[in-house]
Amino acid sequence: MDKISEVIEGVTCHIYQNGSGGQAIYWGTMAQESRETVVKILRELRPGAAFTLVCYEAKDWNRDFSPWAAQGVRPGEAFSGGGAATLDWLTGACIPYIEGKFGKPSARMTGGYSLSGLFALWAFYESGLFTGCASCSGSLWFPGWADYVSEKKAPQGSRVYLSLGMKEEKTRNAAMAAVGDRTRAMHERLASDENVMKTELVWHNGGHFADVERRIAQGFAWLLRDA
């Protein structure tokens, strides 16, 4: 597997290419995501599958992956809604650069964990450029998400993977406790969307921070399964 790092219009990207062709998965990560984390994820992906995994780093997690401004759910926390700028960079700079260097993939996919998982699902709906999404333990409790998605249809022929830890909705934080019902409702919406070819909701043991690498890897492996 080949790995290169590039700075694309100010954003650091780590690009892992396995074979030629195949799907491209765009994954928003924290700055300086450990190489050990990525290696664990890559080991779980389907042997022999051709793919390009593009890990792009957020400089400010709550800013870069929040699709719009919203009040935080913890003291001193706020979401400034910088996701629109992230999506503009992703579609206007990152994707053209990757496809210019590596060629057009068989399909574009997006994925992420926690707030990055919410952003991935929003980018999937908002841009229409992705035909698959893995939102792993996605922050679907985010204020305004239910209203936003109620008026949206997925891109035609798309596939969406959702996951959540079984203890995630058992939190004392009332806003975040809604994540279980929001995720179930999201899965039902996807299952009834005629544009969605396949969808799955996977429940994991533990809370939000349990077995994160494996959860992400399972979501990405699911996207690659039908490649």
C-alpha cells in the first residue's frame, strides 16, 4: 500500500492507495490522527480491495465539522458552523486534486466518526457528489439535524452505513441522549428512500469511545464490500 502526505490549500491530507482504481473514501479526522489508528483501520479493510483512502485533518474539530452554527451541549462549548467551508474545500480543492493525481475512482464515498460522522452524512446529502457514506457513531443529536434531513433525498443508487454504541443514548446529557432515537429514525428514513440502494444500522457494545478504530474500519469495509 502506498501512502503520501500532501497539503492541499492549507489542509493536511494523508492518502493511502491500495491498488489502482476502486473507490475513494474521504475521511475527516482530528489533526495529527495517530498512524497507529489508521493502520488498525486499514488492517480491517477487505483484502485485495482496490481503494484510495483520503484522511483530511481538521484544525478545529467543532468548527470544521459543524454544518451550521449551534449552541453547544456542554458548558463553554459552541459550534461555529465551519462545515460549509470544509465542504467547499473538499469539493472545490481536495477531490479535484486527488482525481487529477490518482484518476477518477469507481465511486466517491465519505465517512467519519462522531461529529465527523455527522459532517460526512451532511456532505453526502448537501453535495450530491458521494454515492456512499459511513456515519459511525455520528452526532445525529446535533441541533437542527432532524429538520434538515426531513426535506432531503439521498443521491440515486447510494449506500449508507450507520452505527452506534448501545450505551451512547444512556447519557445524563439530555441533548446527546437523543442520539439513539435520531439514529433509528435516520435509518428508517434511508430505508424508505427510493434512491438508497442499501442501508444498514449496526449496534456496538459500549459507549461513544469504545473500540473506535474497529467501528470506523467496519463502516469503511461495508462501503468497499460491493466494490
